[in-house]
Amino acid sequence: MREIETKYRVGDLGALLAALREAGVEVGEAVLQDDQAYAPAGWEPGMPKAGRTFCRLRTQGSLHVFTTKTPLANTMECTEFESVVSDREQMHAAVLQMGYVPSVRIVKHRRVGSAGQILVCVDMVEHAGAFLELEMTVDDDRDGPTVQEDLDAWARGLGVELQRTTHTYDTLVRTAPAARAAFTTRGA
């Protein structure tokens, strides 16, 4: 499976939520997601990500999900594998044993809805702000950048102030002014 997405910094969260309702997208209540991101040994921020596999260990409520993502044409198009795990600490230890290095902790409140095949996520990311993320999961040979153009056209059709970014949340959090001063990995 490939996950293809676009991401936008949100200028006015209330206007975005109203525009989504007007477009027929009902987003659910916000849920807390606590993500520990991992990078392959030897990878440093600023190095290319394409072709390298990164990991994430997410906790949402009592659910723990382990994910691998390998960026393809760009960081917003990845092959992705995901599985629920029963023990976050044991999975964290296993990821370290496989040679991965904790890179950044991403904590966000996420509201989710859908527009046809598009997963619509409205995120409040600690240290980074409010974002709209549009995702499409495909199992065919569609061109990733073309899908991203279609997602962008859909987002622009909402008629609200959005600033598109090609950075992933790990980069956005790592480079945020508040995060730079306090950047430490807080375990698993």
C-alpha cells in the first residue's frame, strides 16, 4: 500500500472547520496521538529521506500502532506497513535493537473525517500549530505527484487560508522555535 498525502498549515481553524462542514465533511472529536518517530542509524536531519525506511510508534488511548514508512517520489508519498502492538515499551526496545534511533516525539490532537476516498485530518500539533492533512491510500500504480495535485485542488476548493508544506511532522516539530529549545527524545 502507498499513502499519498498533502499537508497545510492552517491560518484560521474555525474557518477551516466551517468550510469542511459546508463541503459535507464531518470530522470527529479530537483524539490524542502520541508518536515516537525513529530514523535509520546514520541518518541525520537534512539528509534525503527517499528510499530510506523510517518508523513510528503511536499511542492513541490504549492502542499502540507500529508503522514503517519508506518515502518514494517525495516525503508525502510512502509505502507503508502498519500493525497494532500490545506492548509499547517492548516494541520500542525492539526498534532500538533493529538499529533505529529515536528522532523526535510528535504529540497532536487529531480530528478525522472523509471526503470520498480522501482521509481528512485536522491536527493541532504541539510546538508546530494547526494543520490540515489530506491522505489517500492506493494499491495501484497511480502517479503520486498527480494524486497530490488532485488533493491540493480539493484543499484549495475549500476557499480558506492554507499554506502548503512538503515537510513531515517530524521536521515541522524539530524546526519549530519552541521545540528547538526543548528538543529531547522523551523515551518511548
